Amino acid sequence: MARGPLRTLGAAALAVGAVGAATLAYASLIERKQFTLRRFTVPVLPAGAEPIRVLHISDLHMAAWQREKQVWVSQLARLKPDLIVDTGDNLGHEDGLIGIRAALEPFRGVPGVYVWGSNDYFGPRPRNPLKYFTGPSRLHHKPTELDLGALKTYLDGLGFTDLNNSATALEIKGTRFEFVGVDDPHRRFDDLDKATDAVAKLPTVERPAVVRVGVAHAPYQRVLNAFVDQGARLIFAGHTHGGQVCVPVYGALVTNCDIPRKQVKGLSMWRHRLRSAYLHVSAGLGTSIYAPVRFACRPEATLLTLVPQGQASVRP
């Protein structure tokens, strides 16, 4: 081959390499720190109810040294939410609780509910990212166990309620909510029968206007369907990271569960057996410390304003 074509191929290879390096630098150094607040209005309340502001946080994957993330989350307290929903994967390191305390302390006294993700139980490990294309990730044979008990003690102390395979009722600004939640479906820690039994044991009230809400870490279809069967009007989940590395216009390449790609993040409708519920999947605020990149998928928290049915036009 002549020197001209060789030089052209060499220049092309260098250009591709430079673009790849620049993209990786952007994804790891810039976008993964571009914390973003999403906002949605969701018409699920009974007629005449006061609007309720719900802050949904998920997938913090917190490490002690991640000060920018801690400060950003702590400043969300200025939104004065009426309720916090935490859909798990709070920890990202053995010392992650240090960062969780710094991030969530300003929310002390605000009602909240939480469920666990697998990274609340086990520390992250290096993983080949190509394996995500073969199906949902699997647990390492010898995972590092995290201090789940200390995390639970802290969240309970803030005033949050543990919804792992459980249920609870809260009255917020005059509206009664019934929350049903499951432990991490990704590791099959969810026990839908136990959660259903917990719902049945909630005290009954004379008022018919009750808003039921489902909460899970990973939005597997079996769990979403069960929540809809139980009468949920709104479901919260996380886990997917919104795909984490996305292609502009096309969207997420993987979901790390069986939810359709088009519902990998944001607000949508989940339909099952002629019933439906609003589904909000958070793209989350963090990443594994071993895969600290985001591309076309900024880290996020979401403020959902719940309003009476028919009051707002929402087109997920």
C-alpha cells in the first residue's frame, strides 16, 4: 500500500482515538457531576386535596469523598418537600454512610419511605461493562458486606419508614397514603406475598379516598404488575441509572432488568390487566466507583408535585 493511504488510515485511527478519549473524559469528569433536578406533575390525589411535593432520590452509590454530590443533595432540602421517597442503592463504599449522613441530614423530620437495593447490602466490585448486554448483572461470589444495620438506624432516625416487604400508612396534608414496598427485586429479595399481607393489615379508615403507592428498587415487571393489582396509582423505582451510557436520540442501550427501554427513566404509565398506574423511574444520582461514567444521561433527583386527578395534563 502506498504511503498516502497508510497516512490517511493512521490519521483516521488517531482521530477516532482522540474522539473516544474526549468522550470518556467528558463522561467521567463532567457529565457524571452534572446533577439535575427533574420536575413532574402527577394527577393522583382525590378532588379538593392540597398539592403534595415528593422528592424522589435513588442510587446515590455514595462514597465518603464525594463531597459535590453530598452538598448538592443536601441543598434539595430548600425545596421543602412534603415526602421523601428513597429507592435504594444508597451506599457505594464501606464508608458510604459518612456521605449519606452529610447528604440527608437536612431532611431530618421530613416524612419519608425507603427500600433497599443490592448495593445497600454489598459493596461494588470491578465488572466488565459488556456483560450488561447479556442480561441483568449478577452478584459476585464473595461480595463485600456493608453495614446495612447502621444505614437502617440512620434512616429510621431521620423519620423515614422501612418499606422492605412491608407497608405503612401516612397522612400528608390531609391525604391518606398507603405505601407498599419490597426489598430488592434484582437479587430476588422481594417477597410480594409478605408485602400484600402487610397491606391487608393496615388499619381501615372511613374515608374512601386513599392513594396507594408502590415502592421498589428495581422495576421488574413482576413487581410492577403486583403493585398495579394491589391498586397502586403511583409507583417509584430506581436501579436502571437511566441506562447510564446512552446514545443521543436512541436512548438507553441496556436497563439491567426486564423493563422496556422506553421506560428506563422518567414518568410513564404502567398498564396491567386493564389497570394502570403512573410509574416514575429515577436515573439516579451515582454510579459504581468502578464505572464512574455517564453519557447522555445526567445524574438526577426528581420533584413530583401530586395534584388532584383531572387537574393537570400529564403526557408521559
